[in-house]
Amino acid sequence: MRIIVVGGGIAGLVTALSLHAAGFSPLVHESAREIHAVGVGINLLPHAVRELTELGLGDELAAIGLPPRELLYCDRAGERVWSEPLGIVAGYRWPQYSVHRGRLQLMLLAAVRQRMGEDAVRTGMSFQRCEQHPAGVRAHFVDRRSGAECVEEADVLVGADGIDSVLRAQLHPGEGLTHANGVHMWRGVSEYPHILGGRTIVVAGGRPGSKFVAYPLVDPPAEGGNALMNWVLEIRKEEGAGALDRSNRPIRTSEALERLSGWKLPWIDLPALIGGSTGIYEYPMLDRDPLPRWSFDRVTLLGDAAHPMFPMGMNGGSQSIVDARVLAWCLTRESDPARALLRYDAMRREPLNRLVLANRQLGPEKIIALAEDFGGELPRERAESVSREYKRLAGCTAEGLNDRHSWSTSPVRFH
């Protein structure tokens, strides 16, 4: 079966690896002319780490990521309002990892090319449209190097081309613009000494637009040295501030420090952290409304193309990885590709639609918003209830993940 995957990001590459492991021959088309290690930090939750481990990538992932052991919510003065264990410490059989997004993408790209050949990922191929016919799908691309139009035939077409998916726009014409909540994230990476033992994710502040996040991505090369720290400052743009800026504009260090002037976190020298950043860039917080359908005969959506969500609960990238594994599993369970895609749609769409809406209601970060209203540390049972309900909704409770069957379709040998 010939399968074309549109998009060579994390979702698309894991889709290719999952399909290959299931015995298929996928081909990835990526619009960028070259794939570079760009971006900042991402957290892979245990349900995603399990899938990558079962794809034979556990050692590679451990080599580029750090396993956080604690999530700490605190107020703007650094006072604890809630904390909980993460990964192995929380009873999962698999760790959680904080990793640089670009390093993760290059690791996945190397695995695809090693297992499937150098030509398994074609860069500079901009997807334009597709048509279905009784025997399959005809996908149209433009080669960005030559300007020539290329037409590819496939049995299945998978759109993993992100929040601005061209394939999604064709399947759901007239959907319109992305949905914004007025919050912009100023993100940076900086060399800075470990804080709080070096295995803690800190979320400080209160409601969206008034939060600061920090966690390490790489340990110091020597004791007492600097780690590589990922940080995020959320700001809220005033109403009527103009059209939504999606240019990922650079932010001046002085501008970021001014926004942080009222923060007093005792275990972070904020001017030093911000001042040491290699670059600070602005990203609006965006999602899209849930879709009534992902799969149309031999065409389907996956990852951010299917369910872009606000970054509450660190779940977007992780759920994309699970999507890829479930899709491959479904394709091995049905002789008809269209039935397989409908099965995948039925298994994943509604749970992910509910998660998109839950993230609009702050997801697990409702805890820190409630604590701001409460005026201090929340009663333990209240915070535990919010955290537990979100994990259940996301399908990532420790007991549920540990006991769930594998999405692997057969024993796979990797060389």
C-alpha cells in the first residue's frame, strides 16, 4: 500500500515510522526546502514516550531529553500552590521527557532515513490539493526548487501539515481563521544553572496571559555549569491592538524584562535568564474549532492538522504521536483503506475534540487559576480532582496507560 504523508514535522515523521513498522511504504512530502533544528522546548508525556519506545527509539530519546520528576505550580512570588510527581515517579512505566523540538525532529528524521532510505522524505514539496478516484488518491504538489507541479498517486493520503493545514482547508472549505484567546507567548532558550534540583517544570502566575514557565532541556556539561533552559512568558494583548501578528516577531530583551518587572521568583535570577537568551520570539496562542470529521474515504488528518489545541497540559505533540500509532494499527486491521480511516476517526476524533475544548477551559492549569482566585494553596482534594480528570480525559492516567494494550502491530526488527 502506497501512503503519502503531507508534512515532515514531528507528527508526520512519527506517522511514517509507525506505518513502516506496520509493514507499509510511506513517503513524506515536506514543504520546507531543508529541515533544521528550529524551535524551543516540548514535553513528551509518558503516553507519547511509550509509543516512541515501542518504535525502537527509547535510547535515542533518552540521549536528547531530560526526564522531569515534578510539576510545580506557584504564584508570582514563587510560593507553592500545587505540585505533583511526573513520569516514573508518578507510577508510569515510561518517563516524561523535556526536549528541544528541533533536536527531536532531527532524531526522527534520521530514524526515517535510516529505516526507509534517504528518499523517504522529500523536502521542498508544497502540497496544493488532492482528488480521489476509485483506485486511490491523486495528490498535487509544487516543487519549490524548480516551480514544477508534481502529481503523486497513493492509496492513502495523510495530512499532518499543522494548524494551517492545506489539506484540512480543502476538506473543510470555509472554516476560516484560527481561534485566538488574546494570549501571546514570548519564548526563549537560555544557558542558566539548574533550578530546584534540575528536574522540575515550573509554572508560575495565574490565569493565561499572566504566567511564566521554565524547565531544563539539557544538563550542564560539568557540575556547577549552565543547563539549557526553556522559558515562556505569557502576555495578554489589549483588545483592539490590531490584526493578529503571526510573524513570530523577535522580542527585545528590555521588553521582556519590563514585562517581568513585578515577578519575584526566589530561585531564578530573571534578568540573567532572560538576558542570556539566544533569541526571544512571540507566538500567539491559537487553536481551531473541533471538526465533525477527519477522514474522507482514503484521506485523513492527523496531529495539529486535525486537532490544534492551546498548550495547556503539554499534550498537543504527545497526542499527535498517539494519532500516528493508532492510524497505523487501524490500517492493519481493515482490508479496505477507507474503512481503516473511518475506524481511526471513530477512535481518536471525539476524545481529541473534547481535549481541545478542555484546553480552552485551561486544562490542568485550571489549578493555578483557581489558586489565584483562592488566594493561596488550593485544598489538596480540589487540585487532585482537576489533575485526575484531565489525565482521564487525555487518556493518560498511569493505570490506564500501564495496562493498555500496545498499538504495535507485529514484532519489528530495526537495523
